[in-house]
Amino acid sequence: MRWNGQAIDHDDGALPGLELPELRTAGLLRTVRSPEFAGVTFHEVLAKSALSKVPAASQMPFKWTVNPYRGCSHACYYCFARNTHEYLELDSGHDFDSQVVVKVNADQVLGAELAKPSWTHEPVALGTNTDPYQRAEGRYKLMPGIISALADSGTPFSILTKGTLLRRDLPLLVQAAEWVDVGLGVSLAFADSPDGKELQQSVEPGTPTPRARLDLIRAIRAAGLPCGVMVAPVLPWLTDQLAHLERLLDDLADAGATGVTVLPLHLRPGAREWYLGWLERSHPHLVEGYGRVYARGAYAHKGYRDWLWERVRPLLDERGLGRAALHRTGSDDAPEADRHAEGDYPRGALGGLRADSTGAASLAGDVGSETLF
């Protein structure tokens, strides 16, 4: 692969995105294509900042995120982050999968931001938008520097991923966990079965197989680190069958997951059109039902959410996987113990949490405090 020979200093029409002022403003260095990543174009940019403040209205259990990549070659049809590509005047469908923006200096910029006297060492989350361990990370190797910057500054952090490339950084993560709280989460919503693998490869074609992700969970646990699992998204009529959920949760328990959160599909603008297009091509008989379940917007009808939660709650409890690390407050009128909302994270998936006197989880106010994990 002749990566270093791929610099482009003018737009000849062959590489989409170079003409976009949004990328120029973002500090575009060059646009790269390589046979190793067939069909994917990388736009390398110099970022001015790495830390992103999470709006309070999001009700997420963290205030800061780091996203070294925009766009994702995992190509999950349902990905809620798809519409963020439209800010670059790229589309939320094929462009999101194939036009990946790489913040090549993200690790260096993050280190400088964390060294500021004003930084208060609040927990930082990675993998909340696009996956930090998508295939491009094998080339750019940004995560080791990001992990080191966070640990060296005394900042607790968490990583959520579908990418088995995280195994490369396990020794570094073990070292980091000696200094700060580290939470690790794996996203896996498909059982390790022929039917589950076939569906997984159809709806998230760029991701590792269920078996590979189960092996990742085992490797994380063998390294002595926590690993929560997001069974998300559960696809109505496709992965919500009792037998599928039982097999998946059995596999997760066997792999050593420290906690599991089960969440139904939600379809934000961008993802909605892309996923429903896939559904119409692959499972046209389900389109009418999805119209009913998602008639009111991005989130599944409350009746479906309640039905799914009543189905999975005993399955989680039977396997000792049911307790979430942190519940999103104010999500609905249900009692705290019954909530299972978008903001719920499984035990082990968030760094910088501790148990309060009621047994619920809360954000830790000091670095290195005793945690749930």
C-alpha cells in the first residue's frame, strides 16, 4: 500500500469531498484512497479541539466525549450518527459509510487540552458517535495516544465499540486502569448462530462477527477489566424473538459480561431513511409493522418498549446481568428500578462511577475513587 504517495493538492473530480468548504474549514490536509480499504475515502484533517461537550439536554451520564473519526466503515444501516455527516454536505447514507474524516492529530490535541489547569478530570466517553475502533484505526493508530493522554492526566474514561481491534490496546488499557477508572463496553445485538450471523452481515456489513465480539469480551475479562454489553439495537420482528434473546444472553453470560443493557432500535432522521430502505429490500413484509411501531418519530412506540422490557427483564435477572450502571434520570414516569432507557449503560461500560448509599450509580467526583466495577 503506497499510503504516503496519496497526497492530493487539487480536486480532479475523482475524490468526492475535496471541494467541500466544510472540510477545508475543518483543516483538511489530504484525501486518501487505498486498495486496502476498497470503496472508502479518508479525509485527513487537523482538529483544533478533541474534547466535545455533551449538551445537558441529552441526559447522557457523561459530559465530555472524544470522537477521532467522523463517518464509519462499519456501515450499520441503523446508526443514529448518520445525520451528522450532513453537516459536511455529505449524505447520511453511502457517504457516511465511505467518506471517513480522520482527525489525525486528535491524540496530541487531547493531551494539550487535558493539561490545562482548567480541566477538572470529569469522565470522558469514546464511541458515543462513531466507533473509535473501526477499521481505519488499524492504519491511523490514534487510540493508544488518546488512552495515554487520558490516563496520564488522571481522567477516567470509557470506550464503547463493535471493533475487535480494541484487543491490540488491552495491555495499555490495563496500565491505564491502575491510575484511573476505565469502563469498556461492547455492542452486540446478534446471536452467534447461522441466522444471527446472516442478519448481522446484512444490516451491519462492516462489523466483526458475533463470535469475534464474544471473543473480545472474553479477552477483556481475562485481562481483568470490566466489560458491559449493549444489546442494541433490538430489531422488531427480526431479533426480538425469545429464543434469539435467550441464546444471545447465554453467550454473553458465558463470555463474562459484567452487565447488559437491552435497547430497541430507534430511527433518527438519516438513519430512518437508510434503515427503512434496507428493510424494504430485505424484509418488505415488515415495512407496514415498522410504520406502526415508529409512527410517532424516532423511538419505538411505548407499547413495544414496555413489551420488550417485560420480555428481557427476567432473562437478564436469571443470568445476573440485569442491573444497569446508571439510569438516565427523567426519562419517563416509571419507577427508577423499571427504567431501561436510551441513557442506561450496563455495569462495566462507564468509567468514573461509584455506588451511592442507595446502591444506584452516580458520577464520581474524584479521580481514582472506588467504583462499581
